[in-house]
Amino acid sequence: MSEAQPQAEVFNAICVVQAGRLAYEAVIFAATFRAANPGYQGRLIMAEPQPGPLWKDETRVPDDVRAVLGRLGAEIVPFESRHFGQPYPYGNKIEALSILPSDRPFVFFDTDTAFVGPLSELHFDFDRPAASMRREGTWPEIELYGPGYTRTWKSLYDKFGLNFEASLDRTKPDEYWERYLYFNAGWFFHRDAALFGQRFLEYALAIRDDAPEELVCQSLDPWLDQVALPLVIHSFGGGRPGPDLAGLDGDVSCHYRLLPLLYAREDDRVVAAVEEALAPNWIKKVVKEYEPIRKFVYQGKGKEVRAMFDRTCLPAREQAIRNRIKAAKLWLR
């Protein structure tokens, strides 16, 4: 099998769409996706949680945004929130996988993602799942007299009968957070959405409802998905992504998280891609209803934030970037 064959596989791309901020981020997602991937042959699926007992707020996308997404070729597919919902909205990405077919590989992206290059440049090995390494050491938070990284993570691998030792990056020192398999859940992929989604749900619920005693002092909100994800990926024989996927969080896609952070720290190409994608009047008249897009993209506040930072020497921690923007009263979300 040649190296080019895995990349040639047709796959579905999926994100979550929902009333509020995610609806407008979904327009950025779809518009930049289509501009960067004119030859894409898979389905662009946006999973929409439906109203129900686990949601107190409206979840369905407004009609005007729905029309824009449809014109951009996005399929909005409903799903039921049976386990998470409003108490843990990050669980959307777990339950949304239930709507995907099993006969085609998938790549999940967080909705706050912009595209600057074609996904066809990447080499996905769908039999070896991986996820985003653009993360900080946010979990676990080690207590002075509590278990360290090794005991905490090993307790989870043991719970699910997984080989903890095989997950370690031995180039990193013991008890340093990067030694342990830990991802940002901003993108991940696998060959079989049904199998992956079911296991992701199984592991997340088991950790939430019956965590090992080593996690007694650990918060799982909002980290539950990022705690379960490396275990799921490891269970399917996956691990840290290789250089063939460097374009994710790089020259192909950008998980910007929020518009103030996009303008503060991302490459000029990302800013240009977003602004060009939102320039057509039929898009602008809808997304300008959302204050962050109106002010950052159309009224120049993005340029003000951009001028506050030297992108060759950004603060090491994201929180420091956020604090500086908030001090300037330019933090909108």
C-alpha cells in the first residue's frame, strides 16, 4: 500500500452546531472549510443537539444562520442529548458521533476552527487514531499531598484494562505532564464513528460516575472529554500524531477557540481566511448579528487586539493573553 492511499480515502468532517456562539462559529467553520477545500468529496456534517430535558435553553440554530450553512453545503443533522446536555455541554462532541455512519472514516473538529489549507495535504491513518497536541498541562492538578501524575493516570488505564506503560513518552521526565498521553479534543479521528463514539461515551460516563479514588480531588468539569479521549485513542491502538498531521493546528487548520484569541495570537493567514470568508454580503448580513464578529471583523476591534501582541513572543500561558485583552476591555465572546 502506498503512502498516498490513506490520504485518498473519503472521510466525513463533523463539528457541533447550536444556538448562540456556536451557530456563528459554524459559519466561520463552513465558509473557511469550503474556501480551503474545493475538492472535498466527503460530507460536511454539523451535529445539532435537540431540545429536551437536559437543556433549559434553545439549542436549535436560528433560521437565517441555518440558511447560510445550507448554502455553504453543510448538513445539519439532529441528535438527542441523553447523558450530558447543559450540565456538561462539552459532552456534545461525544454524543454527536452517534449520528455518523460506520462505513466511512470521520474527522471531528471543534466548531471554533478555521481552515487555511486543504485537508488533502494531510495523511490520515484512520486505523491509528490521534488528536490535537495543542494543549497545556491543564489536568490533573496535582495536590501537595495527593497522588502525582503517574498514579492518577495509571488508575484510569487500570480501570479500563489498558497498558499504561505503552502510553508514556519516555523522552519526558517522570512526573512531568507531557510524559503522559494528553490531548486537546479540538480534533480527533478514527475509521469507525460508531465504535469510537460508543467507547468514548462508555469511558466518559464511567469516569464521571465511578472515578478511581485517585481522582477524588480532581475536577472533571470541563476536563472530562480530555481525560477520556487519550484512553479511547490508546484503546484503539492510536497515540500522539506524527509529522504527517502537522498541518492540523498549523498550515491547514487552526483551532482559535475565541475571536479575541484568534486576533491576538494566530497567523496572518488565519485572520485573512476568516475575514475573506465573512466578506460576502449574504454572509455578513447574518453573522453581524453576533457582537464579537461585528466588532472584531467588521468594526476593526480585531486590529486593535492584534496590535497589542508580538506574535513572535507571546505569553507562555493563554490566561495571560486573556487577561491583557480583558484589561483593554476588548474581551468579547
